[in-house]
Amino acid sequence: MRILSGEKTSTFDGDQIATASQVARFVVLDDIRALSLMARTNSVSSKDGPLNILVDVAPTYSIGSDGALIATLPFKVLLVDSAFPDAIRATVDVEYQLRYHMTVPAPPEEHRDRLLSAFSQINSVFNAWPFLRETIHSLSGRLGLQTPVLPVLRISATPKAPPHIEASPHDANQDLAAQANP
């Protein structure tokens, strides 16, 4: 999932949001921790201009031996000079692990990947976002860069167009008549 600093909303398929919410009702966030952190600056001047932020994340999940849902979120963040889009001023790689207590047993195997992948893609990223915002803000200052603020992450469903149905009135009437007189 790629998130740009200018975007205010991350858009997901409405079915994916509904699927994630089925899991969200039965989990409690117990712990969040940074597993790894690496930052590298390519900047030579503390007078660099404003920065654009590119964020990539590819969440995964597992079920712990105690039945906990464990989401792992490896974020890759690029801080790019807004005046020179090819000029990457810094790269930050941070991996968070979120541990959720499940109030019900894990979903059956045949539904597990669909449910827990959706939850990890949406809810876990949303839960980790404030930690990522703080990390990027404090690290960029320590790297001598302007301190950008990651926008608030908002989740919304992709609007679906109503189904397009074409039928002439004659065809529709024939269909109704055929159903009435089998």
C-alpha cells in the first residue's frame, strides 16, 4: 500500500473494510513495538526545502502460540525534496509489530487469510500510524532536515458505481412473463 503526503485518505474496497470490521470487533490491541529502525540521509544542507513524504507498507500477520493476532508492518518512508522530486533527502525503514488479544478463537482456516489480511491492511496500519508519525517527525529533525508532519490517516471506501443494466422494455416484459408462466 502506498500513501503520499498530499493524500488525506487511504481508499479501500468497501468489501475489504467490511471484512476488516468483522475482525475488529473481536480484538484488543495489547502491545505495539518497533522491531527495527534504520534511517539514512542523503542531504548535505540543513537548508533543504519542504519535503514530500512517500510511505510504503506491506503488512503481514501470524497467529501466536497463545492465540494472539500478530501484525507486522514494515514501513519504508522516503522524504523527497518538494522542489526536486528526484532528490530523496532521507530514507527511513521502520518495522512495527502489533499484538492483539483475540476475544474469540481465530477464524477457521478457510476464512482466516481473507479476514486477517484485510484487518492487517487496514486496522493495523491505522493503529501504527501515530507511532510512525512521531518516528518520522523526530528522526527528520535529528537528521538535520525540516520536520515534516505525516497527515492524519483517514480510511474510506471506494465509491461503487451502481450496476449498469440494459434491457429494452420488451425484453424485460418477456422475462417477467416467462417467470410467471414456467
